[in-house]
Amino acid sequence: MSGYYKIGGSCLNQIPLDFSGNLSRIRKAIQQARTAGIQVLCLPELCISGYGCEDAFFREDVLIQSKHSLAILEEDCTGMAIFVGLPLEIGGRIFNAVAALIDGKLRGFTLKSRLAGEGIYYEPRWFCAGDGTTSNWEWQSGIIQVGNPVYQWGDIIMGIEICEDAWAANRPALQYYEKGVNLILNPSASNFEMGKSHIREQIVTESSRTFHCTYVYANLLGNEAGGIVTGK
């Protein structure tokens, strides 16, 4: 692959624990992206399970069903690079993760390192924070990278910041810049707040300028459990 690439972000209206419905909406978004000629697609944070699962994130069946949905999506991404959020258990710890599905194969997981724990957010209750390092991990299909991997597909060198990661001073984008990343994707589940859209636009614009890259942001939509309203 070389030349120009078409990159997209899909803002989905997901429902906590509605695995069949969430999967259906994700697959529809992938098909729409494929029809539109999009080669790289960013899907929102925790869109496989829904963001507001609360203490259900501790349930084994939630983690198993999330992995099952991911396996189905892996078959849908031939000829595309798709990034999709889910809860992930590693060594008895649960992480807020984003899977990289590139040309029909799972290539790795990015782990959220800055967990939202203020105001309406309680992520530190359910998730462990990634430590910003990258290591190898044995997955069903072989050895993959976990942590803050950099992914390459053709001429595109990609890194992931998950929502709150982009709001921190010592953010993952600093590592990615040093590694020559030219595309940073931000899957988010940020709540609605008056004037917040302008702040998000500033983050995207300033990040693109500062790190000399294309910066793509995709947020959940809708009214989730707990009264959290998510939106662009």
C-alpha cells in the first residue's frame, strides 16, 4: 500500500451489555466504511461491551462475550485496519483496551493508561491502568503486542490514545511522535457537556499540529446506563 488513504471514525450508539446489538451496529459501521472506500476505521472506546457496564465488568461472561465479538469482527476486517474498544483481562487484571484488527488479523491491544476517575467517572474501580510500556503476549493466534504498540500498515504508522490519555500532560502521543507515527486514533466515550465539543476540536487540531500527524477522534453516542449522555 502506498499513496493516499481514506480514514474514518464511526460514532456508535451502543447499549451496555447488549452484545448482539452492539456487534450488529459495529458490523454495519464497518460495512458502510468499506462501501465508502475507507481503509482505516476508528470505532469508539468500549463499544463492544458498552461503556456503562459498571460492576458487570467484573463478570467473567462479559469478558468472554467481548472476546467472542472480537473474534467475529476479526473476520470482517480483510483489506482494512479497524480499531475497536473492549474490556480485556490479562493475568487476572481487567483493562480498558482497544484491539487493532489489521487486514484480517488481530495485531495487538492498546491499554488505556489514564483512567477517568473524577466527576461521573469511576474507571479506576473496574480497570487497571496500562503502564505505558509495550510487551509481547501470547494470544490464540500467536504472539501479539500489548500496551502502547505502534502499528504499521503500508505507509501508515499508527498509535492509539484512548479518551483520557489525550488529556494528560505525559500522554502516549509523545512516545508515538518519537517513533515516527503519522496517524493517531482516539477512541472515546466522553460525556456530553455544554461547550465540550469545542474543547475536543482543540485537542484534535493542536495534537495534529504538535505531533505532525493526522489525528482522528471517534466518540460514543446516546444515553447510557447511569444517566451518562455521550456525544460528539
